[in-house]
Amino acid sequence: MTHTPIRIAVLGCTGSIGCQTLDVIEQLPGRFAVQSLAAGRNTKLLAEQITKFRPRYVYGEARSPDADAAATAVGAVWTSMEDMALADDVDVVLVGTAGAAGLMPTLKALEIGRPVAIANKEVLVMAGHLVRRAMLAGGGELRPVDSEHSAIWQCLWGEEQHEIRRILLTASGGAFRDFDEGQLAAVTPEQALNHPTWKMGAKITVDSASLMNKGMETIEAIWLFGVPMERVEVVLHRESIVHSLVEFSDGSVKAQLGVPDMRLPIQCALAYPERMPTPPSPVLNLGAIGTLHFGEPDLGRFPCLRLAMESGERGGTYPAVMAAADEVAVLRFIEGKIGFLDIPVIIEATLEKHDGTADPNLETVIAADEWAREKAEALIAGRAS
């Protein structure tokens, strides 16, 4: 059977999600076409990807002779990520960039009714209200790439949004799920950078250890699925086999299970509504696993989860301030300038000093982000003096 290839714009192509996306595309020849590649500063890898995937459009935060030569050789045009999102010959935009750089391409694509496979946490945490507004106004579609949100999304296929009673996000508990407060106080950056299930970047690995990452995922969920924060809960599940659950108004619960493998949610987001045969991957064997464990998170030991959920409930500029303060605090922790338990202290102190705006525009969100970074840095400097 002949298929028309789905044309993909991969924003953040040299990052972890971008590379895994290209791996999925490569494993399914003829099903996808890489139309656009947008990278950060890894020009060597970008040049290799241009040569292999032969995109029509390319972007790099930095450019090099190698990348220029590769683009020229395949006839690719250098352009912006916004123009990639708007190009007529793109079917799905995968946003795998880190930070605020992914916001404008996301908004532009949604405003013209284009599906966005979203893997950028900051976009939804900082400006989820703007993203959802653009989606509803333009008729676009958000397809989550994160494993937990993809699980929820899959549980909602064929269901009515108003029938959702609760969303249950599962969390492995991070690297320190069994630590007491004394052990948490002595945590080193090296310990925090060892996640029990996933191999990720330094920032998100520390956020997973503090459960801040899971807190941010609750904020993402309210914008992805249109539910208030009081209907979103976190459940500890150390095996990471049940990726998340949805409870409906009649009391029935759907769950999505699988061996942890980011290729599945990426493939779901690119191919929806079709399920394509997956390349060989680990098969889920529940008999061999034997027992699955679930529990409630201890908000006293992991206050970052509480702070994130409270910020999401308050809305407005508070999530942006929370996320910015966390980014500063995590960086200083990795540098050894503050302790692990200082991270939530800095975040909470920054939030307490913030005078929020209820329905901020993009400029106000960016200003709140900048204010929070400066305030968090000042608080850290004050503790050191």
C-alpha cells in the first residue's frame, strides 16, 4: 500500500527529543518526510542531519561553513522557525526546542489550524493560556509528546472532554523518592543528575528529583486538556509502566501502559490518528514485572510539587515566575552555590514577592519571567553574603 508521507517540521532537531524524532522517522521509511530542521548551536550535528534528511528549510541559532555547505548541497533555504511553522508544505510541526524560543512557532502554527506536536514544557507553563487560546481560535491541535501527557491524550481518544472527572499523572518519584529530610539536605548535584528511569538533560533531571518536573506537568495538563487544577492529581508509581490515567464521570478509569520508550509518544504525535507498526522495542511483560506499586506524594518532603500546583491554580503570571525562579535555583544548585533544599526556598520567596497579573499578554509574561530571574538571583546572592 502506498502512503503519502506526512511532512514534518522538526524544531529543536539537535536536542534529545529532536534526535529521537528523527530516529522514529528514519525507522519508518516512506511514512514521513522531514521538511524543516531547526537547531540551536550544534552546527556539526545540524550539518549531518541536513545531509541525511534533505529538508527544504533549515534554521540554526548559529551557522557554520559545514551547515551552509550541507544546505546548499540539498537545495535547502535558511529561514526562521516562525516561517517554518507557517509553510504551506508542512503537515505537522514538532516543537522540541527548549525555553521561550518555541512559543512563537507554536502560536503561529495553531493560529492557522496546524497540528503541533508539543515537547516544550516551558511554552505551556509560561503561556499555556495564550497557547490554548490560539488553538481554539485557529482550529489547530496540540499533540503532547511527553510520555505522561501522551498517555492521557491516548486515553481521551473517542471520549468527550466534559466527561473527565480526574486526570492522574504518574511519577516515578525521582532519584530521592526514599530519602528522608536529612538525606535530602545533603544531596549533591552528582546524585541529582541520576534519574532512575529516563536519561535527560541536567535541568530536567534535577527537576525530576525535586518533583518540580511533575508539578510543571500538572500545569501543562490543565492547558492541554482544558481541566481545572483541582481535577489533576499526582500518583507515585516507581515502575514507570503505567504512564498516566483518566477517570471519567461514570467512575471508569482508563490507563495507558508500556515499557518506558520515548519513541512511542513521538510516533503517536506525528502519525495521529493512525497507529503505525513500531520498530522492534521491548515488549511489556506484566507477568515478569509481577507487582506495580502506587502511592501518594509527600508534599512536605517535596515542596516543589506543591509550589508548582499552587502556581498553576493561581494562574496568570505565577507559573512563569515559578518556572523562571526554578531555572535560576537549579542552575545555582548544579554549580554548587546552593543546596538541594534551597531550591524550593528560593522559588517560594520569589513567588511571595510577585504581584501577579491575571490574564497577561505575551509581553507581560516575558517581563514576569525576567523579573523572577533577577529576583531569584538577588535572593541567592543575599544568602551567600
